[in-house]
Amino acid sequence: MPLIELDQVSKVYRMGDVEVHALREVSLTVEERDFVAVMGSSGSGKSTLMNIIGCLDRPTGGAYRLDGAEVSRLDRRQLAGVRNKTLGFVFQSFNLLSRTSALENVELPLLYGGVPARERHRRASEALGRVGLADRVHHRSNEMSGGQQQRVAVARALVTRPRLILADEPTGNLDSRTTVEIMVLFQELATAGITILLVTHEPDVAAYASRVLVMRDGRVRTDERQRARRAVDDLAATAPPDEEPPKGPPDDEPRKAPPADEPRKASA
Amino acid sequence: MIPLETFRVALRALLRNKMRSFLTVLGIIIGVGAVIAMVAIGEGAKAQVEASFASMGSNLLIVLPGSTQSSGARGGFGTMPTLTWDDLAAIRREAPAVRYAAVQLRSNAQLMSDDQNWATSVSGTSPEYFLIRSWKAARGRSLLDSDVDASAKVVVLGQTVVDKLYGAVDPIGQTVRIKNIPFEIVGVMEKKGQSPMGQDYDDCAFVPQSTFQSKIQGGLQKFISGTIFIGATSTDSTARAETQVTDLLRDRHHLDSAADDDFSIRNLTEMANAQADGMRTLTTLLASIAGVSLLVGGIGIMNIMLVSVTERTREIGVRMAVGATPLNILLQFLVEALTLAVAGGLVGVALGIFTAGRLAAKFGWPTLVRPDIVLISVCFSGLVGVVFGLYPARKASQLDPIDALRYE
């Protein structure tokens, strides 16, 4: 059974007298464990698709089954439940609670899921360990770098053990090295069995997915499977800016390789 | 989500903005503080009035004689003696609601000790007078019936007179001269304090009524040249005693139904009640003004909560994205408002009690902090928090998650 099943899903906004067709009868299935990138220019409908799949928005037409259950008719409270139990979100601007520790941020979904404090604590610490922030548990979000904040956000998305993680331009505010670090995380999660849906307009980022959808004018234009680029390899090829150089690269390379020199950096 | 967790989330959000939280509750603090302090002042004044009436005497009626009338100018009550000694005997005998009756014959006179002198009010009376006013001797003894029967030249002094004439010396057994006539001091009365009108009860001297008539005043024998103090049998019977005495005196003075009374009766219990009513009105007035400031404080909370909802739109979006239901969001903001208001209420209570204490110390105003008012104020401020927090909280809970997440 596919995890996501969209059947002729439409979304029409009214802006005054004008009807805006954000989605035009999109039909789509995504199997479990898949890593899908959704591309498209702004206004192509990719964000609307994301919001509907993420149960943040409801379609005006068609049917949407998530994990076999029809969700397009659920009310706000029930949608909140689905978001809490089945979904995880990662946003472009991290969207952590400010002046709040990493741990508390990661605990947030568990809080609304009614998980008792002790278990919440344990699972949040575990999730932070999984994204490599075991030593930053008590740092406040505003004391961390962009890459660290996004890793906290990933930990927050995976702490509920969701079926699907939705990432909306997750690397849009990150430099290329941290972009690769985050993509390593996503590929690990996909391997671990979590389905990933990633919205991006950078082909370099989409290259790490195993399936790429390109949207235009509210329709899926192309839908292709591809051989995903391995993010760990890319990470190994670049020296971290201010850490020990990893073993492998020749010693005569500059220690602080400017990330902008990398060939993947195609668009701003 | 568990209620305790909601409270913790709210508390953490408030502590993240300490300064703003403080400014938000300032209105409530001042409002509750004002209510507590104002009511404490009002209640204190009321208690003082009640106490001073009680010290005048319980269940007290005062009968004043009629007025003189010479060529059209009327002299006011007490200027013409119309009450007779027979009237007094009749009141004692025939008015069932009257427990005690005593005369107070009064004159101002110069009192002289060996080395000091002092002008005060000298009264001629009988032992019942002290029963009516529940007034006991602090030292020595009060007047006795035997003093009255023997026209003894004995005097009982108020504390103020003792202070003026003898200072710290024990005056019992000493001789004081009133209008140059020597009297033996047999007792000093307990301190009574001030009358409701500010008159010093302790600036006085009492002699037996018979002695007063023969030595100090002279003249009238049949009429009472003073007032009659009446103690009713109970607080409830003061009105009945008033009617009985009125009927009895009108009958004895042969007044037909068209004629005015040739005496007047002051009902001290009613005066006390009227005064207490006035104080209650004052308290209510002060409390209402203070209550308005509490209301304004509530509007302040609503204002800041609305700003807070707008400012934290993204946060609300994030919370919704990770699974907060509209109810979770509603409760979070409602609990924030409630926490602010109740915390403000508690601080306000402390401020109010402190202010009342300071006022009492500085101006000598009597204050009385009533626990029930404290409780009501805190509950009311909680209610203010809920009422004024509801609108912003509803607004927050009905945000669209997508719009909230995109909000800049």
C-alpha cells in the first residue's frame, strides 16, 4: 500500500474575483521509504502540494489518502493529531522556539502527543544524539549556528518516529557544506525507513533524492526516478571549515577550502 | 496535553519576556492593591465609628428637654427645662423597654488641685448612668447610691482631668476644689477615648446628682436642668423604648395630638447605624473606583496578549505544525493570561496590605484588611485574566497554520 495517494487533487484559491488554481487535478503516489524531491519555480504549486500532503491545508477537490486513510475531510483537531503522530516538518527558516533549549524544542511534538516527561526527555536526547548534537542539548536555539539549528529541527521532526518527513527548502538558508550535512541526515533517515518529501529549487539538492518531481502551473510535469548522489561521499570530499581535515584528501590541499569553490554550488 | 504541562509552557513563555510580563500585570497589581488598600481604609473607618458609638453606650437614648421661646426666637432643645424628676421616676416605672434611666446635669467648672487648675465639664448623675454607658472605674470606685442619698461631696474624675491636675500622682483620696468647694476624689474612670464627633470623653468629672443640685448649680428643684440617659433592654428594643418614652412624656406633659413634643429623643443606635451606613457607602465608592482600575488592568492584559499573539504568530504556526490542536493553543494563551492576572493579584494584595499599613502608620488612619476582600480580589483578578485573555487566545487558536508559519 502506498504511503501517499493523491487522486485528482485540486486546490483553488479565490483572490477577489480571480480564481487561482494552485493545484490542477494532481494524482500522485509515493511508496514508503522513498526519498522524493519536488522542484519547480515559485508559483508552480509545490508549496501547496506540500501543505496538503502535510495536513496543514485541505484540498478543494479530489481525494488524499495518507497511509490508507482519507484525510482531506478531517477537522482541524484531527489534522493536528495526524501531524503529530504521522508527520514531521523541517522548514527553511528552522522555526525553532527562540530562547528555548534544543532539548525543549525537540520535546515539543512529544508534549502535544501526551508523552510523559521522563520518556519525552529520553527520546528527545536520543533524537539529538542521532543528528550529532548530543553535546548541544542545553544550548538555546539562538546560541547555535544555522546548521545546528536545522539539525535540531530535523531531530524535532524525527522524535515522534513519523512515517513521513516533509522538508520545505530545508537548505535554503544554509551554506553548501552544512547543506550536505543535512542531506546526509535525510539519506540516513530514508535508509532507516522514513519516507522523505523535500521541496527545493536547487538541482544540486534534488540530486540526493531517488525520485524527482518537477511542477509547473499546478501540474506535475515530469516524474523521474534517478540514481541518488551519496551525500556522505560529498561530505568526505570537503574539509570541514574549522575542524581537523578528514583522512583521505591530500595534505597539500588548503585546510579551509572555501565552500563556494565546490562544483555543486550552482544557484543562489 | 496535561494541565500541568500547559501551565509550565505558559510560565516559560512569560519568563522569556520578564519585563513585558511585569508591565502587563502592573495594571492588575495597582488595581488589586488599590482595592485592598481602599477597602481597608473604609472598613477601618467604619470599625472606628462603631467602636466610638459603642463607647458612648450601648442601646442608648438621650432625652433632651424642650426649647425656650421668647418673642418668637426659639432657643433649641435643652434651653428650657421641661423634664421633671417625676418624669424620670415614671420612665423608670412605666416604660417596660427601658432598663436604666439616669440624669446628667451638666455644668462647666474650674477644678483646682493644690498646685494646678483645669476647666472641665462637671456632671451630676447617679450610678445607673455608668451602667448605661458600661463605664467602670479604673482606680478607686464609681459613684454609689449612698453618695446620692447623702449628697456626699465626692467626685469621680476622667483620665484627662487626672492627667492635667495630678500628672503621675495617685489622686485617690486627694481633695479637689470645684467652684471652691472641696470634694474628695474617690475614683478615676477608665479611658473612653473620643466621641464620634471628636469630643474627649475623658475630660470630665462626676458628682452625685443631689450634691450637684445643692452645691454646683442650685435653683431648680422640680425640673431636671439636664438630660435623661436611657438604656434600653436590648439593641432591638431601642425603637420601642423611644416610642414608650415619647408616649409617656406626652401624656404626662398633657400635650394634645396636634402639639409638638416639648422634648426630643436621640437614638444613638440609629445614629450609629446611619454613620456605619455612610461609611459603608464610602467603602463601596472607594472600592468601585479601585475596581475600575482593576478593569483597566484587565484591558491592559488583553492589549498585551493581542500583541503577544501577533508577535508569536510563527511560534503558534510551529506548535500547530508539530501537532498542537486549536484547544492546546487556546489553553496556552488563556493560562498565560490567567497566570499573569493571578500573579498580579497576589502581588497587588501584598502591595495593598503594605499600603494600608503605611497609611495607618503615617496618618494614624485606622485600617482593617478583611480576608474575604483579599480572596475576592484575587479571584476577581483571575476572572479578569480569563475574560480578557479569552479573545486573544481564541484569535491565536483560530490562526491558519500555513499563514502562521509564513508570517514575518
